[in-house]
Amino acid sequence: HGTSKVNEKGHLEIGGMDTIELANKFGTPLYIYDVDLIRKRARGFKETFEQLGVKAQVAYASKAFSTVAMIQIVEQEGLSLDVVSGGELFTAMAADFPAERIHFHGNNKSREELEMALTHNVGCIVVDNFYELNLLQDIALSFEKKVKILLRVTPGIEAHTHDYILTGQEDSKFGFDLQNGQAEEALKISMESSCLDILGIHCHIGSQIFDTTGFILAAQKIFTKLYDWKTQLSYEPVVLNLGGGFGIRYTENDEPLPPSKYVSEIIKEVKIQAEEYGMEMPEIWIEPGRSLVGDSGTTIYKIGSSKDVPEVRKYLAIDGGMSDNIRPALYQANYEAVLANRVMEQPEETVSIAGKCCESGDMLIWDLPLPKADSDDLLAVFCTGAYGYSMANNYNRIPRPPVVFVEQGASTLVVRRETFEDMVRLDLPMNEKVKY
Ligand code: LLP
């Protein structure tokens, strides 16, 4: 997929760059991003809205992968940006991202974070709860600013990977409950506030979702309420933000829709609902994270030790693991992989790929068909672009790998490899003179 192919040496090539040469130059483990594919995904979302003639904002959910260079691409492609913390906001500002296109999320934004958002004049705050509603008004008053907000609601729909279940009473830490009157109370407070400009409603039903049923049910539930609010409170939203969550194909067992299909189906439903209730078609905002960057990322590892458990399995260990990709350990996530230096060779055995962390659960891939691999062969694990680097950690004091962007035969290092010095950067020695 993307610009990946096999070159005449039988090596995996991405963005016109031989991944073996990149591994030799930058070391392993190494995250490689196919920038061309990120741009293609970004344009795909934007063009779908344009073709349907619907006013929209496509906000990249930067939690999926937030670095200065990534944010610069998001800016070049004209997307908006979803941030969920002071750190993500700081990264966006460090990349000179236009603040008016930033949407600030989070279920427990601190006073400092909200002040930071108002100082930078971020485009919109997605208010999650009553505590925040109060705090934000307080800060807005002292800043003498009118703040654009969306109210995050939980529509009472839980989306699961393949499935969705309806829950009458949504049990979630996020948002105002739509069914029990919380959302309406928040709306009333916001409408009465002189320092809040309530643009509309937000909901996000889950992640790695393969069909549009959950989105459609959420839209229906929200419109039922919007109609009440229109008739009873004379409130009509300018914006309906339906969040992110569009699934991608990690393995052949995953069957996501094409990204544009999610958008067109959702819009079709919103148009029907708006018409049915005699309301203006709102602007539709979405927040894709995984579906914008997930399949653009590939991780290259070097194979080291192996262990046979006779008649049970063969373990092959790589030089990374749950420190650079915690998703298999945390969510039993599945990935596909090949030997990057011998892509065309037929699989001869089934192996299980172990990480190097001191934890039995640090297994990257179970039962992977591979050619007979030796130590020093390189393993390419696909679709690691979302929630890989962004969830990386220093467990076992393993330095985090670097990130390289490739595009049209050129490579750029956009995050350098952490060093052992970085591992102790924040450590302070004991001072024996200090009495506790
Ligand atoms: N908007 C909101 C409000 C969200 O909470 C999220 C993800 C997104 C957008 C983007 O969702 P996406 O399009 O990426 O599915 N760490 C997990 C995923 C956590 C998603 C959290 N919220 C994983 O690695 O699968």
C-alpha cells in the first residue's frame, strides 16, 4: 500500500527509499513514515466533503502521532488539529500551526491548560463537563474574551471494533450525557453565558470502527435532541462534530470501509435528519487520527536471539517491543510483518515475534509466517503509524527510536533517537547533606 514496493534487491522500499539503507543509516528500531500516503489520506477526507458540497473541518487527532514535522504536514494540507493536552498544544505552537484551526479536547483540562489555550486564541474548546464549563467561564471573564466552544455529549452508543451496542445509560468518563438532561443543562448554561459562544455539539463513539452504523445511530440520537432544543430553546448548532474512529486494515482480518465512504455515509444521514427536522445542515467536523497516519507508518527492527520450545513454538526476538509499540500488549492488537531485506522469499516457518522488554506480555506478533530468519535480518512491521510513537515509553530505560519521514526518494530525520543520556536527563542525584 502507499508507496511501498519491493526493489530489485528484494528489499522493502518506501517513498522511493530502501528501508535497509535507512536502517543502516539511522539504526533500528526505526519508525518510517510514508509522507505521500499521509497527504493522500488528508486530501481524501477533504475532497469527499468538497465533492458533497458540505462545509467541514477535518481535524487531525494529533494524539495518534504528534511531532512538529507531522503537524507541519497537517498545516500544509490545510487540515485543522485536535489537541488533548498542554503538551500537544505546545507541539502545535512549536510547529507554528494556526491557533484558530486548533480544537482543544480533554476530560480534565487544567486551569493552566485552558489559560494556555486562551492565550494562544485556539479556535475552539470542546467542553467535556460542568467543572470545565465553570472554570472556562471564569478564565474567559478574566481574559475578557469570548470563547468558541462545542459541548461534548455521550449519545448512549458504544462502538466496538466490529460491533456496537446500545447502552441506555452510557457509562463513560467523557462528555455530558445526552439522555439524562446533562447535555441540555450544559447547553442552557452556555447559552446564558456572555463569554461563551456555543458553536455546536461534539461526540466521539470509539476507535477502529469498521462500519457506519454507530455513527448513524449517534447522529440520529443527537438530532432528536437538537429538534427539542430548537423548539424549546431556539437553539440551532452551526457545527456538528462526529469525532474520529474510522478503522484501518492492520491485518487481512480487518475490513474497514474506504475513508471517504465513512464520510459520505455519515453526511447522507445528517442531511436526511436535518431535512426531517426542518433544520439547517450544520457544518460537519470530523477528527480522524488513526485513519490519517496509521497505515503510513512502518517500524523496522533487527532480529536478534531466538528460542525454540520444541513442538510448541519458535520465538524470534527483536530489538524493540512494547516500549515502541504497546498496542499488542495493551489491546491484543495484531500486525503483519515481513523480512524487509528478503521480502520476496516464501515463508518456511511460523514464528512468534518477542520484544526485548522484561515482561512475558511483550510479544509483538504471534504465529507469523516468515522465511527462515537469521539474526541481523530486518523485520518490517506495517501500520504502526498511529498510537505507536505517541504511546512509546522508556520501560526498562529503553531509548525511544527515531522517526524518519520519506517522500519521493528523500528522507528526513524528524525525531532523533533517544540516548542513554536522555534516560537520566531528568534524574537528580541524592544530596547527602539534605535532611528529610
Ligand atoms: N476524537 C476524539 C475525541 C478521540 O477521543 C479520539 C481517539 C479521536 C478523535 C481519534 O480517534 P481515531 O480516529 O484515531 O480512532 N490508543 C488507542 C486508541 C485510542 C483512541 C482515543 N481517542 C489505540 O492504540 O488503539
